[in-house]
Amino acid sequence: MYYDKRGLAFTASSQAAVDAFDDSVDEFLAAGRDAATLLKRVSEADPDMIMGQVLRGYFNMLPAHAHLVAQGHEALSRAEALAGDATERERKHVEALAAWCAGDIRRMNTIWDSILIDDPHDILALRVAHTMHFFLGDLAQMRDSMAGVMPRWDESVPGYGYVLGCRAFSLEENHDLARAESMGKRAVEINEDDIWAGHCVGHVLEAQGRRQEGIAWVDAHEPAWQKRGIFARHMWWHRALHYLELERFDDVLDAYDRQYWPEPSEDNIDIGNASSMLMRFDMLGIDVGDRWDSVADVCTGKVATRLRPFNDLHYMMALTMGGRRVEAQALLDSMRAFADEHPGGSVSVAQIYRDAGIPVAEAIFAHGAKDYARVIDIMMQARYRMLPLGGSWAQRDVWERMLINAAIKDGRHDLARVLLAERTDMAPTSGPSWAMYADALTNCGEGDAAQTARARAAELLAA
Ligand SMILES: [Fe+2]
């Protein structure tokens, strides 16, 4: 038996294999480019290390790519064959991977959380549980999963900063912004490579409308985060959201071309960044040239395989707005077929398709056809069922905007007024929201209130 740097026991043939495993996990925690390369060193040191196979399975399942899922299943087969000699903790990891391959993500998350009861220093279980609670929009579980282990962590335990960053993000998504900000900043002080903690602070600054601080935060850490992997581009997208709110549209598109969609990408984070930003531009009535084309090209190849409703909705925006109505219809049909093929609750995402994925996809399809009455009809109910789609509040906001946009375009001024009253109450620091609210109030004949709202918009946009 050999031990990792936090003292957990591993079934392996050498300490070198466990050390290589630690290195790969560290790189994964820092969203680095080399986690998979480092994992190969585990295989070289010990091809039969059970946790090496489990980690390979996790790495292949996490990106939600059809071509990697098969490798995830293959890693599971290898891990199951090795499980006879494993520790209980290792066997639970194999069970979790099996649940993942079977689509039972909620059971998988429960297994990881059960590992953390006995082994709160299992930083891999902790990090993947954090990620996958987020994936399902299980925000209370995400918060509690982290809160439960924190008393067992302090700065003397290797990896503490990463854990603090996850704890911070779990608080941010549960709207506990003050604690999230201080913990996130401390985690970045401990280790500037911790881009997930930096991302948490970025979300706090976005949620509070602290535009200049939000831009400066990303600027200050750009040299460090540029060395991270694909996730860095999500940070450039976050910075561009601040530009958008300041109506610096040229800067948003310049960043699009140079930073967060510099070339076509198959990665779902990249597609999400690109698709949702272009959708925001469409709703603002700003021409984006031929930028939809390359995103739609990539998404055309993803029409047939269903893995995650959240990603599918970003494909749907790109296909619909990129003029690929046939492919968009095929995607919608595929989503419906998947939901029908997986009744019951054993495939976690099937229910999410039924509750939110398919309705929101239908609304996007209707948006593309300028059938705004239908968008309103669907989204007035679906907006309250979107949490299980996963992703962040900032990401799902694009579909809230779609409903407001539909109300405006359909001449439903009273509805637009109500939705924007709600929005300016929830996000009182958004200049463009106050400007839209002012327009809605004007359209409703409420001149004095409109003037007040417009003054607030001007004040925020000048900040
Ligand atoms: Fe984000």
C-alpha cells in the first residue's frame, strides 16, 4: 500500500505511480492542459493501478463528448476487473464511475459524498462531486458537500486552496456573495493558478455589477490564467460580459475574435461562451457578421448524441441563429427521443430534458422563427424549471433575456415592464436592464417612472 500527499492509501505497485496520480490530479484541480498527459505517466508507472483507471474514466466522462464516453466505459471495465484487490474507498470510486456510465449522476454524486464522510481529504472525490452537483443545478447539495468537509481542511493540508475555491464557488451560486468573495480571493492568494477560485470572484463581481473591478480582476490575473487550459477562455468571456453591460460592444466582439472564440472549437465550454454571447447580440439587434457560421458548423456535428441538456441548448442557439433550421429540428427531435427512450429516474438527465431542456430548446427554435408569442408561452413556465440544467446563474441568464426580448418584440409592454421590474430588483446594477425598463415604462405611458429609470441607466453606464 502506498499513500498520496494527504495520507490516503492507494492500491498501486509503486510510490512513483501514486506520485504521478497526485500530479495529474493537481493539474486537473488547476484546470491545466496537461492532466491527461500526466495521467499517462500513471499508466506507465502502473498500468493496473485501479485509481489510475478510475481517473482515466472521470477525465473521459467530464467533457461530455460522445467520442470520449466510449473510453470512459472502457476505463470502467478495466477498473472493475481490478476492483477485487481494492480498498473500500477505491471500490466506491469504481461504483461512482459505473453509475456515471449508466447515466445515474445523482447516485454517483451520493457515492462521492459518502466517500467524503470517511475520507474528507479525498480531493478527487470532493472536486468531482462539486463539479457534478453544479452540473445538475443541485446547489444545496453543492453547498453542503463542501461545508461538510471544511472543518477537516486547513492551510497545512496540501491542496487546501483548491478546496477553499470550491467552497467559495458553492457559496457564490447560493448567493452568499460576501463570503464567496473573501474565500475566493484568499484561494487565489494561496495559488494564482487556481482559476476556479478566480472564476468564483469573477462571478461575485458580475452578480454585483462591479464592472470596472470585474474587468480589472481578470486583467490582473491574465498572465497566470493564460497558462491554464480551455477554462481560461471562459474567464475572457466573463470579462466580455462586463464590456457588454457597459455597452462596449466593439470590445466584446474583439475579445470574441481574439480570446474566447479565436478558432472553431469542439469544447462545450467554448461553444457555450460563443453561442450565448452571440445570442445576447442578436437580442440587442447588433449585427455579428458571419460569426454564427463557425459555431453552427461545429454544432452540426453534435446533433445526434445527447449527453447534457445545457450544452444542447447552446447548440440549439447556434443552429437556429446560424440558419440551420433542419439541423436544429433534428436536434430537437433527438432530445425528445432521448427523453422518451429513458423513462423513469435512472438516467438523471432524461428528466431534465423533459422538464427544461426540451421546452427551452423549443423556445429557442421559436425565437429563431421570430414567433415571440410562443417564446413567451413556453418560457413563462420553463424559466422556473431551468435550475437543473446546471451551469451558472450568469449562463442561464441568456434564456431569461430571451423571454424579456420576446415580450418587447411581441409588443407585450405590460409583461416587459413586469419582467424588467423584477430584473432591476434582482440585479439593480445593470445599466442596460434599467434602460430596457425605462423603454417599457415609456411604452406603458408611465413617463415619470421611465425618466427615473433612464437616469439610473445613464448613471450605471457612465460608471
Ligand atoms: Fe462562469
